[in-house]
Amino acid sequence: MAFGSIQNVRKVFAASELTSRSAEPVVALDDASFEFDEGQLISLLGPSGCGKTTLLRIIGGLIPKTSGSVTIGGREVTQPLGDYGFVFQSPSLMPWRSVIDNVLFTMEILKRNDRAARERATQLLNLVGLSGFLDARPHQLSGGMQQRVALCRALIHQPKLLLMDEPFGALDELTRLEMNDLLLRIRRETGASVLFVTHSISEAVYLSDKVIVFSRRPARVATEIPIALSYPRSQQVRFTPAFTKSERIASEALGVVPPAEAGAA
Amino acid sequence: MGVRLAGQIGYPLLGVAVILAAWTAFCVLRGIPTVVLPTPDKVFNAFVARFDLLVSEGWVTLKETLYGFILALVVGIPMAVAIANSRALNLMFYPLLIGLQSVPKVALAPILLVWLGTGIESKLAIVWLVAFFPIIVDTVAGLRSTPRELLELAHSLRATPLQIFLKVQFPAALPFVFTGAKVAITLAVIGAVIGEFVGSSEGLGFLLLSATSQLDAPLAFAALFALSFLGMFVYLLVELAERLAAPWLPPAPQRH
């Protein structure tokens, strides 16, 4: 059986839950189903506001679903399981804590903040190239560096599953490419499964074992694209025909380009 | 660097000198009597000659201000926590608090005097009343504006409500608490003086009032300056506390 199984998940926000004055309930997620294996990196790709972030929060147990089922590692998710890592679009560090104490926040909440935790935090910060910034304050770091700290905070308790919500969306292109390679390296070293929400086609293809493409709201799974590129990947892979082909399939599923004529490609 | 520093100290001093010169010139050229507006040198002389009196009366006002302010913190912050975390309390009291904030609290001074007498109790009540509102309103606002991601992060780790409060909500609200406290301490000085005006036999407010009634304008002005220094002193105390308790905050913006 698959490590993660999302079956017919539907989410309707009642009018009272919405901040806007809409009287109508909003169907954020119509019908989402997909599966993934342990250690896989899966991208959830779709237009902005299509409900993929909502799905990520449901999988994380942060918000209830209207119907359907989510099973991760054999457990049905109805509330936070406590052993996931979360990375948001903004780094969301605590300005009152130093870099290392931000990473250790996770361990404090889990009441596992011992010397081993501190050593692991130091190792992780080394791994992401921040060894000289353990005692710095978040505001002294660039956006990319802050997001690296957030990544360490999400990894320190050795989660089985990492949930990432457009984590590199606010970064400039070069930093973003750098962070993509860093994420692949970290995944290789930790073996964690990753669900990665993005609206960048090339980022999704570059990172993933499998790309789940969502339609516009109310979101449905439009198609699943297995990416037939071997790991480890480097930036050169972007210029191979296999990469371009996957990008094309994703673009077609998103309606960015018209479907290719059968046989013409 | 040295030139810049000299400018930073020199220009404000120059500004003060210009004001004092204009003040003196106005008094001398227009022949303003001392009982109406004393010249700066007369005020200065009164300040030096009656320094002991100013210090002892100032000490009274300082105590009223600080005790009342601390009382406002001690009551205001726990109440803010209760309101921010309970939907029922929030609905019951928050609109009321916002509404009461615009009531002129000093108008209650005569009533409080009747209830509590002319001692320090009535002053503490007035100071507490004026300082309490900015503290509670800003603290509630701070506790409510915790970044959503930080709350989700804590929930995703199954944090307890106490952990969320101590490690996320409260530290995130601290800058708001200090914003409220800075407004409150300024109001607290005003509250103490109003209390002394309405009924008291000591304090800088009382001294100001009695000096005016005895037509001793230089002493009245000296008391006014002492009050200003006292106000600046307590404000700086709060700012110092902020630097110590929340050193991560960026330095306060320059006020132009």
C-alpha cells in the first residue's frame, strides 16, 4: 500500500468561515485523489488560489476536510500528527529568537530540546550553509537565508513527511534555483517524503518524482505526470528533451498551451 | 563623524537658545510683568533656589505616576490575555473598552476624590484609569495579530495552549504591549497632575497651583519645567525597559 493516500478529498468553506462578505459557500477543493510512496517528492502544481494550499493544510491536519480520506503512513489524518515538517511561503521566523533557537523551537514544543537536538540543529545549519550565523537574528539574514532556517526548523525532528507551501515563491530566480538544489540534497540525506506546492511549472518538473496538476477552482486533479528523470539532478537537466517534454505536458494540462496534435510532436 | 556628532548636539542646543532669546526679548521689549510671564533667567533662578522643594514635591508626583502605571500594567495585561483568548469575554467587554477609551477619564477626578479622599489613593485611581486603556487595548491587538503561520506551525507540532501562549503569542505581542505602555506612561503623568489639581496638599501639580495663586510665577514655571523633566524621565524608563525586554526590535524611527 502506498505511504500516502489522498482519496476524493473535498473541501467546502461555509459562508460564515470566509472573511469576504460572500453569502455563498465556496468549494475550494472539488475532488482530489492521488497516492505517493515513502521518500517521494510530489509537487502539487496549479494556478494561484486553486485550492492546493488548502489541500496541503488538510493533509497536515490543520483544517478539517468536508469529505474524503487522507492516510499517511497507515494513519488516518484528522488532526495534526505532530511529526510533519512545515515550510510556508514566508520564512515566518520568530524575530525574538536567534537562528539556532528558531530551529530548536520545534524541539521545545515536542519537549525534546536536549544536547543531541542542539547538535543536530548545528549540523543542519551547517548543511544549508549557515554555520556562521547560529546566533544571528533573523532580520540580519537575507530572504533566502531565512528560508533555509525555516527549512532546518521543519527538519530537526526528523519528520517522515515535509509539507512545503510555495516555499521559494518569494525568492529571486537565482536563489530559487539554488534552493531547489539544496532541497534535493536534503531530501537525499534525510529520506523524507515531500509534498511541494508550487505554481512554477519548471520548478515542479525539476524537483519531483511526480507532478500532480490541479485545475482552476474548484480544484480537481487534472492529471498526474511521472517525471522520468533520474536523481541526482543538476541544472543541466533543464535543457534535455525529457525535461521539456514534461514541461509541455504540464503546460497543456494547465491550459497554458493548446494540446499538441497527435503525431506532430 | 565628529562634525556630525557636534551637529547632532549643537543644532538642538541652538534651537533651545533661539527660543530662550525670543522669550526674553518678548518679555523685555513688551514690558511683560513677571507675574504674567517671568523671563527665563528668573525661572532658572527659582529652579535653582527652590531645587530641594521641587525634588521633594517631584518625588511625590513620581511615586503617584509610577505606582499607578504599574497597577495599570498588573491589571491590564492579564485582562487583555483573558479577552484575547475567550470569545465570550471578548464579546462582553472589548466593545465596551473601545467605547470607554474615548470617555474623558480626568472628568472623573472630582468623583474619585470624594470616594477615596485627598491622599495618594485618589491619585493612583486616576493614573490607573488613564493608563489602563492604552495598555489593555494595545495588548489585545498584539495578542490577536500573531502571524497565522506561527500558529499553524505550533498546531502542526501539537503544541499545548500554554506553549502557544508563552512561546508564540505573548512574545509576538510584546512590541504592541510597549507601544501601549509608552502612551500610558505619558498619560499617567497627566493623570497624576490632574489628581493633584483637584485635591491635594503635595506634589508638583499642587506646587504649580499654589505658586500661581500666590502670584509666584517664577516658581510656577520652575514646577512646570520639573514636570516636563519628570515626564521625559519616566518615558525613557519605559523605553529602556523595552530595549531590555525586546532587544530584537529595530531601533525606534527618528522623529522628524
